[in-house]
Amino acid sequence: MIKLLFKYKYQIILIIIGILWVSFLNELMQIKHQNNICNDCDNYRESASYLYNNFKTHYFRPIGMAIITGVPYLFRATDATIYQLSLIINIMAWLGTALLLFNFLKKQLPINKALLWTLLFYSILSFVFINFQLLTESIFTFLMITVFYFLEKYYTKKSFHFLSLAVSILLFAMLIKPSVKFFAIIIFIYFGKTLLKNHRNKSILFIYLSLSLIAFQYVKMKNDYGNYTLSYIDSVTYYNYLGSKAFYYKTNHTLNQNTNKRAKFLAKFSYPEQRNIATKDLLSQINNNKFNLIKAYISDLSENTKTPNGSIETSKNLKNKDYYNTLKKCLSIISKYQNRFFTIVGFILALYYLFKSYKHEFLYSLISFYILYTITISGVSCSQGDRFHIVFFPFVIILFAKLYNEKINLFSKKHK
């Protein structure tokens, strides 16, 4: 037992530090008592209720998150239990991300430095606050770093078992965040030849399981709403955010979601009709309002890069602590600049490693592609703080550590 504890002492230290850190911030900022249920949070709760209570899909939220967080509904639990369970799952996913990040870093850095670099992940305030919301970011980030963990195992051990696990988790991640769909399809096609060669391998069952869940989502959406689709969220997001901002630019007005007439107009229609309206609007704006559409897209990218965490911004001093408002302002500023730092540095490093590592360390090209993909698609929406970007922040740390290691090795060779 003592030998086992000593073997995993760094991992145990990370878990203890993580729990202490989240507990400290929770107490200091009264996070758990905020009871600030955002619209998206209630959507995910509703999705879980649809699945477990009515065996029905949700119009916006695929079944992935519902499967994970909705289990208490099997035992007739209340909605409050779903939120309580999500906090536990989010913190476990957050700690799991830290452990897998440490696993990556210790291959690039001395183990003591790898521990310190992992603590940089803990310093990202947005993750701590978002753990207390019924949102997908913590779980999705854990799934994505698990994907790359198994891909790294596949490249080093040359075992199809690890590739199958990586691809199956990536496919399942589509049911958590539909925005990763095209990235997942590209990766699936890239490894398609290898997957076909190993179609008799027992490990292929992991992929079949994920594909079956995706097929269920599409077929059930057809039965429930009328279209074979993963979700209707993409159409509504475009129409209410990017499309609306471009429209209001054309009329010399500023988009305000509280008074967005387009959003109110779209809500009058059925979900299949909303998709058709959004598609026609996109084609119309490409033909007739192209400049403002591009301007709106750039504005969204800029906003998603510059803004702080929304949970910090909306938090309230429920216990009337003298320090609270000052600390809240400081944490908001820190989260804002963390977003800017990790997004800009991530973009630069991703461009650098996208082609640099292509022939020799393709894993880092894939990580770079994931970062660039996430930044690119985030321009479709706005007004969500840093939620779009934090899912790739751990991968920025991985690339940053790799660059640091390369420069240190180069410096050492020059001075031998």
C-alpha cells in the first residue's frame, strides 16, 4: 500500500491540491450558494429529464450529457439532485484532466516541473467556476484530453486498441458538444483505412458503440422533431448570434440579445422550420450582406477572446463580505487576461506545430488542429464569456511545455 502511494505520489498531490483549491475558492466566493441557473444549464437538466422520464431527445442538447448527468432520474430524484450530481462529475472530470495533463507534461519535462506546469491548469479560474454549473465544458475537456492520451498511446505502442478507444470517445464527444462534429468526422476519415483493416479486431466494438449512440440520436430526432440531425442548436446559434449581428450591422444597430427581434421571430416556428429559415438567412447574407457577415464573425472571435468568465461576472455577495466585490473584480480581470493569453498563445503555437510536427510527431499536429478548429467555429456565436475557448486551454499548456523543452534542449546543446 505504501509503495503504491509512493508510486503515485505526484498524482495524489495533484488531487489534494485540486480539492483544496476548489474548496477554498468556493468558500471565498460563495460559488455553491449562487444558485445562478443559466439558460444552458436548464437546457441540460431538461435534456436529462426528457431522456430518462420521457425517452425523448432534446431539441438542442444531444443525449451524451443527459446519459451522464440524468441517472438520478431513474430513482425518481428531484431536479436539485441532477445539479448536485453534475458538480461531483464536473470536479472529477476537472481533476481527471489535470492528471492526464500531468501525464503528457512529464514526458516533456522533469517530473517536478511537470507538476508545477500542471498547477498552471488549476490556475485557470473559469474551470473552477464552471464546475458549479450544469454545463459541458469540464466533461468535454476531460473527454478530449482522454482522446489525445489514447492517441499518444497508439503512436507509441502501435496498438489498435488505443486508437479504437480514442476514436470512440471522440465520437461520443459529439453527443456532449455537437460543435466538435466536423473535427470528429475528419479524424474518423483520416484513420478510416486503419479502422477498416482492423474491423475484425475486438476493440472495434468501442467504435460501434459510439456509432450506435449517434445513430440513435439521429433516428430519435427524426421521430421526435422531423429531421435526421444531431441537434438544432447550430441553426439557432447562427441565426440568433452571427446572423443577427451581421443583420444589425447592416441597419447600423448593435446586437442586444435581450431585444433581439430576430430571436423572438425564430422562436415562433417549429425546429425544422427554424433550420430552414436559418439556412436561407445564411445564404441570403452570403449573397447580399457578405461584408457585415465577415465583420460580425471577426467581432465574435474578438469577443470570445477578450471576455472574462460569465459566472464570475454574475456572482453575488450573498453573505455581505467586505472583501467580496473587490475580489470579484480582481478575479474577473484575471480570467479576462487568462482568456486572452491562452487563446493568443494557443493560436500562435497551434500554427507553429500544425506543420512542424506533421512528419515526426503527428500527435502535436492533431492537437494544433483541434485548437485552431475550436477557435474557428467559436466565431459563430458570442456573449458567452470564455466558454468557447477554455476547452482547449490544457492543450495550450501541452504545446507551451513542448516548446519550452525544445528550447532548453537546444540551449544545452549549444553550450556543451
